[in-house]
Amino acid sequence: MDRREFLASAAATSLATGTGLAGTGAAASGGESAAGFTFPPEWHAHEAVWIGWTKGLFDEPDHVRLRLDMLAALTPHVPVTINIEDEASAGQIRALMAERKILPDRIDFHIQDTVDLWVRDTGPLFVSNGQRLQIAGFTWGNYGFPWPWSSSGQLARGKAPRQIAERRGYRLVPSDVIAEGGGIDVNSRSLVAYRDATLHRNPGKPLEEIEREMMRLYGKDQVIWLDRAPITDRVFAGPKVGNFFGWGANGHVDEYVRFVSEDTILVAEVSERERDRDALMRLDHEILAENRRQLEQARDPDGRPFNVVTMPVPDVEPFLRRRTLTERDFTAAPRGFDARSVYRDFKVGDEVIDVPAVSYCNFLVTNGVVVGARYGGEGRPDHLAESDERSAEILKEHFPDREVVQIDPLAANWDGGGVHCLTQQQPAVPA
């Protein structure tokens, strides 16, 4: 089954069902203290940036190119730790790096049997007290997808942070709250997240309990709750709206809302040009406008308002994949699963549209560089280059002491994420 077919089968076990997972890989919350530790804002100094690289990536040229682009952008500024499954795979990466003239002395390979490509989400989610690190161990629930998409193999990805903690001597502080790193963004005292996605991950758990636990693990004073995430990032038991389908992380704030300083927050905005083009963009425009209003009404722990700045949403139209449903779309599914529920209101011969998770907010801030998204280029509409330039200007304005490097993230966008999702920073502490 290829990625698109797998996506279609996964979609039927989606957020729209309201079903969550018990999750795996963490003990009950409150048993260990995280006092004195905090998840530092991304603009603080980093010892390294982690990425994951599985054996299967070598068969996907677009994903290999994206990761090499990431290494080329990062290694002049910060060391990179690659979580990899074996030494043979590390050797293949070294050979690819040599072809691109990427300096090998800036790369550290961490070899273990559990690797997650989306290291932002499973972690290691490093927290620091300024002198040493430990790892925040939210329970891993595979984005809230129930069986069959959340098989034992998918849930096993949650073992990665514990293995890293054991191998490298970090304490892992467990929690029974289900969360992913991409669903939370922070400054020094606040974190922001989507309420609907958080409750979906933790069925039956009171929001107040979840909030206390998130603040405990991340060492923050408050949570800024946004009511709902845009539709483009959601996976429903059927189309997102109309005949639009596509992958997403089911409510990750790092696609749309990002702290860029203690008092400034970026929020994505669908342009006037795109918002009336179709039902999907109209819904996203409405939800992001609502996000913006809620951020403008939010206050920091001292009662001060935030400076809310809009970031463009890339025009997704040039990247949409229109296809005609075949009988295979209705039959290709994991054993014991009825794929017809995905296309329950469609029939063979109908047109559907697959949507990638394009975003300018899914950027990484690290030592000396901000790695953002680029959608313009040869053979693509001129207005994409214009929005690329605008997003770069916004990043330069807020990070004037860092280089801004834009790379094409579409390979990750088609799987529901971007550069930020594929990376995780390790805060710098004294040696």
C-alpha cells in the first residue's frame, strides 16, 4: 500500500469519531516532580538539534533531499544528532553528506532500534533547569488515531524518548497526559495549544487536570487555549470538506501559531485572494481569524497583552492533487478495516482532491539560523516567490541576529508536517 492509500485508510479512524487512545509508554502523572525545569523558548541557545532517519527514507528521494537540505542549513550553526537504527544506515547518510559537502564533524549518530521521523512529537522533549537536562515524558497516543491505524508498531514509536533517556543518562519525567511536542508552543512562561485537539487526545480527562500537567512538565505559568485548529491540519472520517482529503497532525499549533519572543506571537492568515476560492480556505480563514482574536484577547501572566503578528498561509492551489477514485480506493485497507467508510459519500469515478499541509509557521529557530519554508521556484507561480519573500521578511524582523534559510518542505507537507515537526532542539547547559 502506498502513502496515499495508507492515508485514505487512516482517515476513517479520525478526529471526527471523537475516539481517543489510552496511549502507551508513561506512568501516572504527579509521581515525579518536574520542579525547577522548563522547556526553554526555541530562541535560547542549543547544544544540538535532533532529527530522525529511518531505513525506509533511503527509498524516498524527496525525503532524502529534504533532510540533506536541513543538514546543510543547520550544520554551519549547530551540531545535529541523527537518531538512526543501525551503523550501516549511518554509513549511507555519511556518503550522502559527502556528496553534498556537509561537514561530518557536525553530525553525531545516536543508534537505537526505535526511531521516529517526527521527533518534534515523540521527543526527546528536553527540559532544563539551566544546569542539566531531563526529558518530559508525555504519553504517546499516535495523534489520537484509534485502531487500526494506531497499531502496536505505531504506538511503539513512543518508546524512543525513554530509550534515549536510558542511553544518554537523562531522567525521564512521566505523565499520563497524551500530547505531542508539535501541539505545544512556548515562551518562557506561557504555552499555547488547541483545546479541541488536547481534549480529543485525552477523552474523559478534565481540561483543568490536563492544563496543570502540561504546566508541570514544561515548567510554565499558564496555558493559552485556542478553541479549534484549522481544517487543513485535520484528518476526518471522510473528507475535510467537500471533496478535499489530506493528511495532518490533528490540531498542531506549530503549523499556525508560534511565539517569536516573550511578547510576540505569529498567527497564520489566509489571504483575501485565497479565502473565497473554495470551502476549505473559507473555513481555515474563519478559524484562523478566530485564533487571532483569541490571541489578541490573551494576556501574559503579568496581565500584559501580546503583540500579535500575521504570517501568510502559502497558496496551496498549485500543489493540490486531483485524482479520480478507483475501485482500489475502496478496497485497499489494513486487514479488518472497511475503507469504504472513508469515501462513504463517493463512488468510483468521482474526483477527490488531496491537500498537503503547507505552512510558513512550521519553521525551526536555532543558533544563528531560522530554517523556514520555500514554495516558489522554477515552474511555480510567481506569487509563491512573493509570499516566500514576505515570510522571510517577517522572520528576519523578529530574528535579526540570525540567518533565514528557506528550504522546500513539500515532502514532509504531504505527510502532514514540516521542518519544525522533523526536528527537536537540545538546550545548551554547562558541560
